[in-house]
Amino acid sequence: MTMPMNHQMKLSLQVAITDAQQEILTTEALSFLEQLTDRFAAQVSDLLQAREQRQALIDNGQLPDFLPETQSIRDSEWQIQSIPKDLQDRRVEITGPVERKMVINALNANVKVFMADFEDSFSPVWDEVIQGQRNLRDAILGSISYTNPTTGKHYQLRDDPAVLICRVRGLHLPEKHIYFNGMPIPGALLDFALYFYHNHRALLEKGSGPYFYLPKLQSHQEAAWWSQVFSFTEDLFELPRGTIKATVLIETLPAVFEMDEILYALKEHIVGLNCGRWDY
């Protein structure tokens, strides 16, 4: 991925960056984020407006139902692309915020997958968002460690940590610390861009890959938006189609009626749907 030498960045950071944060908010990473934002951010507003319109219909008494215009998808035979080997056994998964000690303990737990969470279990305070990205980068590089300042107990990764999946923020959550053309960017794009940019090479070299959990989806159009983000990224970094993999959380009622369509829209990237017990 390259940017012109005389490129004037349209992203505007609304906060000073520390030296530690500069490790994550590099010029190259921000250039990638800007390309994603320039191409895809405006569509998020349209998707959120569609949510409001659907909710208005429900408020007026219209019940959610299967979409007649997508019946052919539900009735026809098709399949998603292959599932990576390290995502084929997911019988036990654990989740938690991207705090440093939590990341170490979760990856060391006797589980198959750790979902590193920038969403429900995490408050997106700016400093913690960027520190969370540093923690995940260090975990993937195998260099992460933590020493409790009170007890002196030292934490570090075992030799065979769990598979790491990053859960980004939902589409409805903006990131007010970075503006593009005078508007806050989608927090989901920031989370995705930084995690992918800093970690995809190391993950692929280890036989894993850039894996994501997508929360709060309400329609197959939103799934299609994510598929476009993934495919654009793969093309930009000259990666094979389907390198980026995603699991979609079914945690909204509208999505229940579009599960086939969501799978179809993301068929080159999706590996499964997940309905958590609280959502059920």
C-alpha cells in the first residue's frame, strides 16, 4: 500500500498523540484508515438511516418478517468460502476487554478462542482504545507481558495461546477523536484499520489470519458493507480474496430474519454466525 508523497491527509485528530500512541497511529496506518473512511464512511450514515426507517415501521405495528425480495437466496443452494483450520474448533470461547493483563490471561486460558473486545465489555476512552491496539499487537508478536505494581506478579504468554479474534465497535458508534471532512469517523473503521494494519502479516506468518467479530448487524446490507471493506482491504494489500475472516453476532431481531442473506453477502469472508445466550 502506498500513498503519494505530497498527499494532504483529510483526517483530523482532535487530541494530542503521545509517543507511545505514535507506535500505533503511524502515518502509514492513518493513511490506510483515511482510504477506508473516504470510501466507506458516508455509507454508514445511509445504513443507520435505514435502521431508523425500519424501526419506525415496527413502532407503527409492522412485525419483522423474512424479505420476499431475497427469497431466492434462502431457497437456492450455495456455500461460503472455506474456513481456516484454526477456526474449525471453537467449542469454548472467552471474551473480555483489551486491557493488558486480561489479554494475557485470556489467551493463556484453556479455551480455543479469545474474542478481544473493543465493544460491549469495553469503554472506548481514547487512551484505552489505542493502548488496546498496542496490547493486541504485542500479544500477536509474542512480546506482551505485565507486572502487577502491587504484588510484583509477572504475566506473560504461554507457548500455545488461544486463537485471537478482534471484535470491533458497532456501526452506530462514532469515534469523536478523529474527524474526516468535519465529521467523526465510524469507530468500527478505526478498530478494524488499526488491528488489520499492524497485525495481518504477523498473523498470517503464524498460520492464522486477521479475524473479526462483527456486532450489532441488523441487515444483509450492513453485511455487504463489511464485505466491501474486507475486499477493498485485501486488494489494497495484495492478499487473496477471503484472507480476512469474520463471525457475525446475531443480537438484533431484524438480523434473525436475514441470517441466510447475511451469510450470502459475506460468503467470501464469513466463517459463522454466533447467537450469545444473553441475546437469545
